[in-house]
Amino acid sequence: MQSHLILDWKREKIKSMVSNKNKHTAVPFYETEKIPSKESFFTYVSSYFTKRSISAFVVILILATAFVLVACIGGNFQSKVCSDHKSVQFIAAPQNKLHYQKNLKIAHSKRRLPHCIIIGVRKGGTRALLQFLKIHPDVQVAPDEIHFFDNNENYSKGIDWYRRRMPQSFEEQLTIEKSPNYFVDWNTPFRVKMMNSSIKLLLIVKDPVYRAVSDYAQIKDVRESKDLEMEDFEDLAINMDTGRVRINYKAINRSLYYIHTKRWLKQFPLEQIHIVDGDNLVYHPKKELEKVETFLGLRHYIQEGHFTFDRDKRFFCINKPNGAHKCLNRTKGRPHPKIDPDVVKQLNDFFEPYNKKFFQLVGRTFKWPISGRRSII
């Protein structure tokens, strides 16, 4: 019994000594912790980056990318990020089967003042001319009539306001703007010259009487859509008391090409103004556009295959890649009212001397008055 107690006492003593030794003995690191595996290392790193820090990193990356893109598009950030040929480029979809893809170098595009302005004349075919020129890959057009030079409020906003309304374009492209009222506005020629004395100008004209009736038809259509009455063309164009043509009636006055062109020629030489035959553009668009391309210094790109004739509207529309065609909106090519033949004759006689002076002024003739399919009698 005593021997068992002694053995038990010795066993406890040994355990106590070992325990005290462990408390004061340095144990190597590798004996207390295992060497971390690759798996545990990545777990440790991922735990360090919290969800919040990852989100912040992603936000910063997105903002930095957005800054570079905006700076490149605006053309104000010069860097390899923008100028390197391997940088992101946008490719414009072809407008028709003959329209090759434009290699759009966004980094070098910016809004530029127009190189050319379609100054008029109203109802002469300015919208058709602009849309047809838009086919050319080296042309960018302002989508709206800006009325900068003929509107004092807009003009007071300054040239930078005008520039901001131009489309994005590249150095090798021409920017074209159209505001038909420029032709008859007294201030516009001088104001345009102050902006750019070497600018090129396009003027599209039609048979003066036919154009005047077309002008009347547009106003009549707008007034009737508002339930407003409109006098007959004959009453507006002719003073029934005196029997004389109302020269101050806007539809008539706009057709006095000689008077308005003479004012433009006081500011610009004839070499900077190209006269487009609006009557010929209706039936032979390619022929007229080829002359415009030459005048603007553009390569001859627009072809017959870009157009298709719409028998219902009675003018050419633009072919689209899917086989359909794009025409001008419904207000273009609206039917004209039939005009009293005696009034038409009187107007033709009235415009004849002005037309002759216009032909001499611009050095070419036009086949006016027109007849046949587009007769207004």
C-alpha cells in the first residue's frame, strides 16, 4: 500500500516538473505552427481585402477609364492612350451598300466651324442637297438649321456657341451647315465673312414661280394644321386693286435671286459660291452632286447606285443597306395647288428681267419657266 502511494507521488512530481519546464523553455516556431500552404496564403490575402476596399478599387478604375475616354473623344488629351493605332476605334455602319466603312479615329475628332454653308434658297431643295451630301464619307453635316447669322439673339451668343452646334468631325472631313434664310437676310453676308472670308457657299435655286408656289404651299399646310385660314396664292401674289405683283410678299421676294445674290457678291467672289440647279437635282441628283464635289474639293464618291426614284413622291430617295430607301419627310414633295394660268403668266413675265440679270451675274443660264410633270397650272 505504501509502495503504491510512493509511486503515485513520484508520477505527479514528474508531471509537475515537465509542466514547469514547458512554461520557461523556448519552443521553435515550426514546432508550434504549421507552414502555411498556397491555399491558406490566398485565403489570408483575400481576407485582408474587404468587400469595401474592393468596391472602392473598382469605382476608381471605372472613373479613370471614363476620364481617358472622354478626354480622347474631346480631342483634348494627347497621349499614346489616345493616339496609338492599337487604341479603341469606332466603326460607322455603312449608309448603303456602296458606302464603305469609316475608320473613325475618335481621339482626333472635334467640333469645327463649317467649311461650307448652304445659304439657300428656301424651298429650293436645300434639305435634299444636304441629305445627299451626307452620303459622302468625307462630309459631316449639322442636323438642324442653326440660324446663327440671321438671328440677333443667337448671334449675340458668340462663335463658340455656334461651334458647339456643329457635328463631331475629323481633320480630313468637311463640315456643312444649312440655314436657307441666310440668302435673304441683310446682315448674314457680312457676318459670315467676319467668321471666315474664304468659306465656300452653296446656293440652290429653282424656277422662281414654282419656288414661290412651293413656299406658299408650305405655309398653307402649317396654318391649316392649326385650323387657321389662308388666302389663295393669287390674292397674296397679285394686288387685285392695282393688278401689280406684290414684290414685298415674302414668297415672291425670295425668288428675286438677282437682288439677293448681288448683295452676297459684295462680300464674296463668285468663285466661292456654287449655284446648284434645284430643278435638275430632282431628276439627276448624281450629275448635280458631282459638280458640288468638284467645287468642294471632294473626291467623286457619290454614284447613281446611291439613289432610287420614288414614283409616289416623284423624287429620288437614298438607298439603304437593307434594300429599303430613305426619303425626305412627308412635308417634302407635298402637292401644290393649281394656280390661275393668267397669274402664272404674269409672274413669269415679272421675273423674266430679274432672271436675265441673275444669269449675267453668275455667268450661267437656267431653263425657266419649267413645264411638264411639275407644272403648276
